[in-house]
Amino acid sequence: MFKNKIPHENYIEAYVNKFLKILSALFFASFLIITACEDDLPTQQDAKELTIESVTVSRNMETNTLHLQAHILPGEFPLDSVWFQAYQPDSADPFIEEKLYDDGTHGDMIPLNSRYSVEIDSNFIVDYLPPESDLEFRFIVYVQDISQQMLSREQIYEVQRNYPVRIDTVFFPDTVNASKSEPILFEAMVSDSNGIDDISIVQIRQTLNNGQPDTSQFFEMSNSGTYGDRIPGDNLFSASFPTGPENTIGPREMQIIATDNGNKKDTAFVEFYIKKE
């Protein structure tokens, strides 16, 4: 018995097909391996970039200092230096150029936390006070790594213009009975767009007694919860005066003057009547 022989051409074709199948399987397996490992391979996006994340400037009124802080995210190379320049509103040239620190000194609170800080005297702001318009002091932070890559970021510190102090309302009794020794309480609601800390002093005095000039001394009105003031820090400044049988009957006029730290003033006059029953 004779077996049918496979033609030579068919044998080659079968061999090639088998080889292509094996090769396809190898390519597919390689693709799966590469895909599985792809997340573990370093990419351009994974590379760290030198970044100035934020810059803040704040003023401590008690110590009269400015605190400047820059949050720096290091890149591929270690940092070489971090510094800043400060510009006054009327100058194109920096008037301060100093280093920023991340070692727990010079106003830096926590060392080695990538937040570089410095404290500087803020007396230079005093020359501009009280401003009649908003002022902008520019602070530019620079950072450079050992590869000489350098970045900068600007932060504006704004000094708000000195808004005038205002006496909004005065509360007082229209009539006081001196026979009963009733005290008389004056309460002035005083406001300032720069804040309550910009109100320097509120004063009161008598200016007319029964129609006659009587410019007595000024008395300071309180906003501290004392001297007749009911609630401290509520912008309602108070002063209380005693009355008695010795007071004469008739109208009185009182003058209230509020003064801010820029020496701007507001004045109010109020009248009341003393009676005896």
C-alpha cells in the first residue's frame, strides 16, 4: 500500500503558516508584557518640575514686620538659592533684595518643609501713610536650582487707602430728670472702612449750656465695656455723665468728635434737655 505524498509546495505553505502563527503569538505575548509594565516605566510626565506653588505676604501690626513666604516644590535637581526683590509703588527699581530661608530662622516657622520665609521691617510703609489711594508693593520671589534653571513669581501687597472715619448714629435721651439724679448716657456708633483698629479716639464735650457757649474739656468715649459702655468692641462708643439737683434746667448741646489714625475726623452735635420734677 502506498501513502499519498504531500506536494512540496503544500509542505512549504503549511510550514510558513505555522511559523506565522507562532510569531503572532510571540508578538501578542510581548504586547501584553509591555502593557502590564507600562505604568512602572518612567515617563516625561512623571519627571518632577521646579515649581513656585504659592507666595504670601502678611503684615504683623504689633511687631511692625512683613512676613514673606514662598512654597517651593523642588524639581529634578536640588535648589541652589531662593531670594526676593521688593518694589515700592513709585519705583521701577527694587529697594530690598534678600534671601529666603527654610531653616527655622529669619521668620521661618518650620525648617526643611519647602516653605521659604523671611521677616522684614515694614517701616518703609509708614512713609506712604495715610494713603489717599490704594497702594501696591510688589514682591517677586526667585528660585534657582543647581542646573541654573530659574523661576519667578510675583505677589502684590496692597495697602488700602485711608477711608474717613464716620459717626453714623448717636443714641441719647431727649430729656433727663436732674431731681432724680438720672445719669445721661451717650452712645455713638462709629465706623471706618479700614477697620475698627483705624479708629484712634472718640471724644465728647459740652458746647452749649442754656444757649450760652460752654466749651468744657473733652472726655474720651469708651468701646472697652467700661465707663458706661455695655459691650466691648462693638463700635458703639459710650460715655455716661451724672446729673443732680445742682444742674440748672434748660437745653444742652454736646459735641462728639471721632478721629482715625490718619487724623481724619467726623463731628456730630446733639441736644438734650435737663428738667426737674
